[in-house]
Amino acid sequence: MSNRIDQTFASLREKNQKAFVAYVAAGDPNFEASLEILKTLADAGADIIELGLPFSDPLADGIVNQMAADRALKSGMTTARSIELIRRFRETHETPIVLFTYLNPVFTYGFEKFHSDAAAAGADGILLLDLPPDEAVLHGELFANHSLKRISLIAPTTPKERVKLLAEAAEGFIYALSRTGVTGAHGAPLANIAEITAAIKEYTDVPVCVGFGISTADQAEMVARAADGVIVGSAIVKQVELNPEHPAAAVLAFTAPLIAATKSIS
């Protein structure tokens, strides 16, 4: 069944445009400011928003996103409040939301209940960072067909046979890493993004979006030329950290040129 993610990419294809995907942490720096940031990103032209659930042990994240999760947790953010944040956002906006999370918060909440509640609130997809798909198939409750699209993560070092496995099972879009390591803008994207994207597209028609290390308009344009979408995370989150009094305005000022650069590719 088509959902907002599928509809967004279909619309982008018709306009011959690339997607801009923005990551922020739910509840950073607090609930109301986070809601304003989500609305600002949507109004600015972000095609998809990745919403990170605050977690105390985010192993795949660099220091910027770790600190964002810590700020959110200290402000009183919980998994349930993150779902409420999506519900509030849906009162005014239809931009697709993908939940970026680890298994622990989802399993603690209740795996099936989380998927059901998140989908009912208006979430469209989920990226479970520490649940390999070949592990999920061994556990029925983790592999059941839920209404959230499962986003696959593929690294430049992923072996070809595993790329095939991940690509063929992908839904919504594929998150292709531009380089290895944890999240953050401390390393620039690799120069061979076109090759990485092409290797994935051998096995799927699902859109391939590239993230990790993208923090400038020039980098966004480079990635957009080689992929179906550009993912920017830590560089946006850093704006929240640096501008706690007016985070939404700072996010808008930073992302506007990156979105424009992404949309300039046809």
C-alpha cells in the first residue's frame, strides 16, 4: 500500500527532482521547540524528516547526535512523547516522517504496540539501526508485516551479496552511507557516491538517498547528482545546539541553501 514516502518520491520523479531528507532528534531542545523545528523544516521544503528517538546509548551516533539525545532526555522526552510529537505535527503537516531508532526503546515500549501507535500518530517509516534484517527473520514478532516502511541502511563496505539482500528487502528508500563511521559532519562524503549508488540500484528500484558528512550546499549538490536524495543530520542538529534560544530560525537559515542546492539538480 502506498504511503507518504512512496507518494513523495513519485511526485519528485514527476518533477525530475531529488529528495532532501532532514534528521533531527525528537524533543531537542524540548517538546515545543522540537515541534516548531519539524514544521519549519517541512515549510522550508524538506521532503522527508527523519526523527531520532532519544536513547541513552546511541552507539551509531557521533557526539553531536549523542548530545542532542541527552538534551531531549533531560527535557523529559520519552518514546511516548515522541509519538505525541508526531501526532501534533500531523495536525498541520503531511511531510513523511521516518523514525530513526535503536531496538531497545521500541522493544521496551512493546514492539507491535510501538508500530501500531507510531503509525496511528502519523509516522511513515522506521530505520532500526541495530536490528539486522537477517536477524529479524529469525523472530516472528520482529519480522511481522507492520504498516511502517522499513528503511534499509547500506554502507560502502557492505559486501555485494549483503547489498543484494538489503536492497531486495528495502521499502520506502534506502539510506546509503557516504562513508563509514558514526554520524557526524566530521568527514566529507566519498567521491565515488555514483558508484555506490549504482551498485545498490543493480538490485532494486527503491530510491537511494545518501547521508553522512553532508554539511554544505556544494556537498548536497554533489550527492544529489549521484543519488535520489540527500540526507543531512548532524549538521542540522548542530544548529539546535548552537542556538538554543531560537533553534528553528537557525535550522531554517542553515538548511535553506542545502535544500536549494538539492533541488537545483534535474
